[in-house]
Amino acid sequence: MLFHTWTFALFFAIFYPVYLLVKGTRLKLPWLFLASYVFYGWWNPVYLLLIVWSTTVDYLAVLGMSRSRWKGPWLAMSLVNNLGLLGFFKYGPFVAENLTALLAWLGIPYEVPPPDFLLPVGISFFVFQSMSYTIDYYRGNVHCEPNFIRYATFVSLFPQLVAGPIERASNLLPQLYGTPRITREDLGDGFSLFVVGLFKKVALADYLAQYVDPIYSAPSQYSAAALLLATFAFAWQIYFDFSGYTDMARGIARVMGFRLMLNFNNPYLATGLGDFWRRWHISLSTWFRDYVYVPLGGNRTGTFATYRNLCMTMLVSGLWHGAAWTFVVWGALHALGYSLTRALETSTVYRRRVPKWAKQAGTFLFVLFTWIFFRAESMADAGIIVRRIAEFGMEDPVCPVLMLAMVAAVWLYQRLYESEARWVLRPAPVRIGLVVLMIGYLAVFGVSSGQAFIYFQF
């Protein structure tokens, strides 16, 4: 069920008056629970079994931890179950495809049959939300929830069930106790927030999609200008689409008396990749920070380990977004960009002397470039788009504009290297990033025909 449909309007028109009548009684939780399961099961009732299974296993895992001296096995049960669900339903086809490719490379003509099912809607969101509860209890950050219906409602609360925000038990579970207080301010802010989100989705995101989708579905048929414009349009399409959903979710929750966390905070005004991820899909980025980056060691074990942990976290984030190599590359690029900006931000000179607008422009252009891999339907399509945009629609193998940019970049590098500003190039992530960029450029645009060096003739 989608927020911007008449089906949801009818659903909410039935749900909300009853909710107002029962919100102060013992029927509140059963009504929320029932409505959330109807909302989710509207697509495919069979997939309700998945959310029931994940919820039940994690509920029992925490109950087991609360009654046992040994919490580790119970936590392991939760992690294996949740990651197993994700691995099977979300990454099964991806694994089968790559195993087939590996076997073919080894000369074994066998095609691994991919799983034959549709990806359950929102599985990444409700699995992460449920799993965070078991991890937080293991760490001693939340209390055990004895009421199964309350816990199941926390996992499945319909405003944020399908696409977040990914709520923590420490924020949402306490709100399910007692009678929600709904003020006129809640009603006004909630409905206005919903309308803003609806406008973002229908008037902006869906409108931009009419231009983006045809071009990205057949990039070889379009010019560099069209591809560049489509990439720029997609950057805003995904922002309006995702933040629009979040606005609608937070608005609906607000008129119900619940406060969901802010999930987007002007991400395209970020001054670096770290700042970008503190503004974009905040509930997910903080989830990866707390449950992936910190357990890996975070920034507590030295500079090299910090960048390693950062890169591993961003790669996992890339895979979370989609089961394809394009998402892996997207995550790797963000890992590289995050490391570079983090290294630069350790310098007082960079923080104080580089204008804010320059940092914002550089960050946005980098994010814009990475959206190509996020949106492209294959690595081949992404390669076509990158090459064609770089060539700027000209027939020459390398666009003069691109060549001038490369000349300027090399000149700047040598100027920095030979000056007192050499500190900019000193951090390892900066040097590694430059090497990766140069190798990438050579791989895409290298045109050497084996000619001898000019000075050989002298």
C-alpha cells in the first residue's frame, strides 16, 4: 500500500477515527498491530510470514538473554536469522548470477538456478529495525520488552514500515506505552508535513522520473548533454522521492501522536562526504555507524584501521542498497570520497581557508557522479554514461574540455607537491585516491597506441 494512492486514503479514513477512540484503552496496541499488518500484507499476504518470523525470533532472543547468563548464543541466533533472511531473499539472485559467471570462467558449463520469488517489500528496513533491538539489549542500552504485541507493533508500525526511518527501540518503544497525546499543533504539523511529502513525490520526483527513466534504460541512444541532465535530474528525483516518503511517514506518525526521527537534513548542502552521510538517510547511516563501523573498531585503533573500517562500512552500505555490482562500486566510491574528505578535514588550513561554497560544490559534484552507478541498470550502462558525459558528445576520443581539466589537475598536483602546501598530499587516503582516479581514467580513456616517447628521436 502506497501513501499517495486512494487505497491508502481509504485505509487511513477507516483506521484513524477508530484509533482516536481506542488510543486510551487496551485496544490501542491490537488496533495498531492489526492495521500495520493489513498495510504490509496488502501487497502480498504471504510475506507477512517473514515479518512474523523475524519479529518472533528477535522477541524470543531478547527474552532468552534476559533469563540467561549467556547472552552471546541468543544474539547469534538473532543475527544469523536476520542476515539469513536478507541474504536469501535479497541477494539470492545476485549470488546465483555470480556463481554462474565464476563457473563459466572456470570452464564449467553450469547455470546456477536463481531463486524464483519477488523481493519482499521493505525487508531491509524491518529486519534492521528488529535486529537493532537485540543488539541494543545485548549492549545494555534498552530494556527487555515482555509484551509481544507491543514489540511486534514497534517492528511493524505502518508509517515507517516500508522505507523507514529505521527507528531504534530506545525512541519508539517508549512511545507505545500509555496514551498518545495529540495536540492541534501535532495535527497541523503532521498534515502539512504529509502534504509536503506528497508534493515532493507526485509533483517533483514522479515528474523527473519521466525524463530520467527512458534515458537511463537506453543510455547508448542519448547524447552526453541528455545523460548529464538526466543524472542531475536523478539526483533530485531520488532526494524528493525518498525524503518525500519520510515526510509523509513522519506526518502520519505525528497525527497519531508519535515522533519519528529526522531522516534528511539538506544533504546537498554538505561540505564533505562525512557531512553528507550525517544528512542523507540519517537513520541508516547512524545504524551502520553504531552496528558496523563501531564494532569493527571505529576510530579507536589507529589511522589505518579507521580508514579500513570506514571503507568496509561504506561497501556494506552499498550492498545494502542493492544486490548488483553497480551498488558495490557506488559504495566503494563513497568509501574513497569519505576517506579523502576525512583526511583533508584533519588539516586546520583546509578547514579555515577553503571556502564553504567550494566544499559544498565539490561534494555535490562527487555525489552527482556516484549517482550514475546507483541508477545505471548495469556496469556496462554506467560505463557508457561516464564515457559519453566525459566526451561531452564530441566525436574525438577525448573531449578537449576533459583534457583541459586533466591538465589543470596535473598542474595543481605538481604545484602542491613542490610548495609549502604539500601537506594536502601527505595523508595516505589522498594519495591512494589520486592513484585510483588516475588508474580509472586510464582504464576508461587511455588511448595509447604504443608510440615511442617523443624525446627518443633526440
